[in-house]
Amino acid sequence: QLATIAQEEQVFFLNLYPLFANEEGFLRSELSTDGLHLNPEGYRVWRTALQVFGQTSLKPVTAIAKTQVPETIAPEASTPEASTPEASPGSATAPAVPESATSPEPAVQ
């Protein structure tokens, strides 16, 4: 059901259940300290799954030309003063990324 919702919302879905569940559907004991919280090995499994997913399913974000940045988030002037919070209230300090680079792909199972 979560995969369907993710697809409808056009967001990513990574199903980690098969990695963490035992035959009875409970958290695998070797990945947990108490049957609820992950231990270091559990976090390694989680991290590895996210790394593999990121490398195989996500588009890399590369250097972006200013012409590709939507006007709604690109500063109008190219001077350093134009990108400071005092000059443009609410502006982000991170580089702007075009919507095409961050638009989610259909859900992945």
C-alpha cells in the first residue's frame, strides 16, 4: 500500500522490510539490541541499502548553469550582496537546483 501511495504522490519508496524482517515478520535479532532499536549492524544494513538505492535509482545532481535555475529561486543580481540574507530575505544559502533535477521518479520497490 505504501508503494502505491508513493507512486501516486510521485515520491521515492524504498522497501526495507525484506532486509530487516525475519520469517515471522519481526525485526531480525542480529540487527537489533532489543527487538525494536537497531544495533550498529542494523544501521550498516540501512546505510548500505540507501547507498545502493542512491547509486542505482537516483539521478546525480551535477553543476547547474544559471540558465537552468528557475527564476523563482535564482537571485536576480549576481553580486555577493544579492545572495546574502539581508539582501534577499528567505533566500537559501545552498545552490539552487532545478525542479527537473529533483523531480521524483515513480516509486521503486
